[in-house]
Amino acid sequence: MDLESLAGFWPACSMIEFKFRLLLSLTLCFVALPSAAPASPSTALKRYEKGRFESALLEYKRLLMEKPDDSRLHFNAGTAAFQVHDYEEAGKQLNAALAAQDLQLQERAYYNLGNTEYSLGATAPSLEKKQTHWEQAISSYESALKLNAQDEDAKFNLKLVKQKLVELGKARAEADEAVRQRNYTKALGILSEFLRQNPNEEDAKYAKRLEDIIKIQSANQH
């Protein structure tokens, strides 16, 4: 099975888990390059196929020093960076790949950029940054679909991230309403469940304050 087939392939598992994993899948575009360094793209690909993503990334970045305007190299570097969870580097390289004249490559770059922005949001330290990255992910998926309206992965990811944004606002609003009603235990329960799915420093501190309030209330009752 080649890398492009692997982009949508995962071992047997539940449909929900399969679709979530699909969100993080990547499509690679390895193409023949001019004769400046004929062995290097092949070397980088072999490293990638063996799971040596960091080594592949270093090779693509070396090639980019010689060909800084090659959108294909930027795309491949961004894809490798994603695999080592260097989402900042992945975003930088994939944004550079958007200059591609090849519309298929451009569409894939937008799709992978959506995955990158989603991942940046998932690990963001605050709700504000999480929302910003997820809104950027939505924009990237929409751009991918403008270039390829039949991209089912982009359609699914777009729908999922939009749903995540709705949940983001709903959970925080419900927790805030419970606090206004001074039902701190309910607020903490809502927030704890939200944090389990969407860890972030801002809400973790908020939850800690709620825990402290509940402890004080409990102590006063005794």
C-alpha cells in the first residue's frame, strides 16, 4: 500500500474513532525534482516511510535552502513537521506551499493546514487561542473544498471543527450560568468534562478556583 492510500487507512476500530483519526491523517505529495540533488527527495521519502519523520524534515529543510521557492518541498516539510507534532513549523511550511501553481497540491496544502490549525487549537493554553486556531482550521477546510468540492475528508473535518466550536461556547456558557446560580459543584462538573476533551490552562485554573470555593463552602457547613 502506498502513502497516498495510507492517508485514509487505519486498523479496524469504531466508526467514531476512525473518523476522529481521519482528522489527523495527512496526504503526501512526493514528486520528481530537478537534477540539483537527485537522491535527496528519495532519501527523505524513505526516512518518512520508516517513521523517521524528524530526519525527513531535516532533509526537506536542507533542500529548501537550495530551492526556497519550491512549493512541493514546503508541502513535504510541513507534512513531516506535523508528524513530529511541530505544528508551528508545519503551519509555516504549509502556508508557504499555498503558493503552488498546481491546484491539487494547493488543495492538499489547505487540507493539511486545516489539520495543523486544529491541532494547534487542541493544545492551545487558552480558550481565545483555541477558538482562533479552530476558526482558521475552518477557513482552511473551506478553501480546500473550493478547490475540490468532492473532498469527503475536508467536508467531515469542517463539520467536526464547527461542532467543536459550538461545544466550546456552550460548555463555558453553561459553567458560567451555574456559577451565577452559585451552583459551583455543577459548574465544576461541566468544566471538568469539558477539560477532559479540551485541555487548556485557562479553564484548568478556573476549575481550581471552583474547587477552592467548594472546599470553603464545605468547611463552613461543618
